[in-house]
Amino acid sequence: MADEIIAAGGRADVAPVDATNQADVVAHLDRIAEVAGPIRVMFNAVGLDDTQGEPLTEMTRERFIAPIVTAMQTWFSTGTVVARHMAGNGGGVIVGISANAARQAYSVMGGFGVATGAVEHFVRHLAVENGPHGVRCLCVRSPGSPDAPGVREAFKLHAAAEGITLEEMERRAGADTPLRRLTPLAEIADAVVLAASDLARGMTATVLNATGGAQVD
């Protein structure tokens, strides 16, 4: 992906960081700020180690809680560090990715829905505390883009659990939306760019609904 951005005339840098380790996040942020100046935008799309495809009554506690722990560790480590940095450097925008399951209950979702619900509410708290310092914090809620690798794997689990093909699973997932399709990854990216831009400067402590109407607000 970085190669594609550079080939298109953009700038990109890749640096592996343990997002659950706050000290590592601080060191990474310091390195970026030293080269590029104050950070103005952060997008957290760290995976949650989904544990789907099994009823809660048959799932171990460790398997259920794994994505919740990952979500809160990564968000606390990245969100608090970057919010503090932005607050001391003129403000900025923190954007996260969420999912339908943050608001709507589904079967065999494991701890994923609870984790995404926790992410949305953590971001609201971060927004309220740091808004006076010029820091906006919000999420973009996705219906689960079928072309996103993690979502595709989750769909495979659900399809197997229901005894249907992956294609049928994707068709059924988008059939009841007003647009009759799931929002592709590129359109989720567009919503993230909007959220981080000055066009959305009046928005914070909220969720942009990019579900194609899968959830009606």
C-alpha cells in the first residue's frame, strides 16, 4: 500500500509499532513529530483479533474477552497519547473505525460487538475531555466492507456456521440495506477523510454512519 501511494505521487512511511504498549506508541509519535512536526490527524484501524463464529454459551471467557482487551489496550495507548500531544500543539482530529455490531446485537459475534461498542464510547469520552483543547474525536461506523481482509475472514466464519457460501453470505448481508449492498472499503476511507477534514470541524463525540442505511439513525 505504501508503494502504491508513493507511486501515485504521495508520501508514505511504514513503521511497525506495538499499539498495546504505550511506551512504544510514545516513542513512535516522538519520531514522527521530530520529522513532520505536530500530529494533526490520527486514524486508528488496529485489528481486534475477532473471535466470531461461536455462540457465547460455547465460548471460553478468554476467547470472548480477547478482542475487548485488544481494543481497549490499543485505544488507550494510542488515543490518550495522541490526544495529549494534540492538546499541547494546537489541536487535531482522532478518528476510529467501528461496526454495526457496536449498536446492534447479532448471533455468533463473540466479543467483537462488545469491543466495538466500547471503542465508540471510549472515543466519546476522549472527545469530551479534549474538545476544549481543540481536539475532535469521532468514529466511522462500517457495515463490514466485503473487500476488507478481516471482514472477509469473519464472513467466511459466519457462512460456515450457517452452511452457506461466502457469496450468499455477502449478498444476504447487504440485501436489507436501502442501497442493497455493503459499503466497500474505498467509501469507508472517503468517510474517514471527511471526518478528519475541516469540512467536519463541527463534529465530535459522534459516529459517522457509513453503513449504507443498514442502521437508520
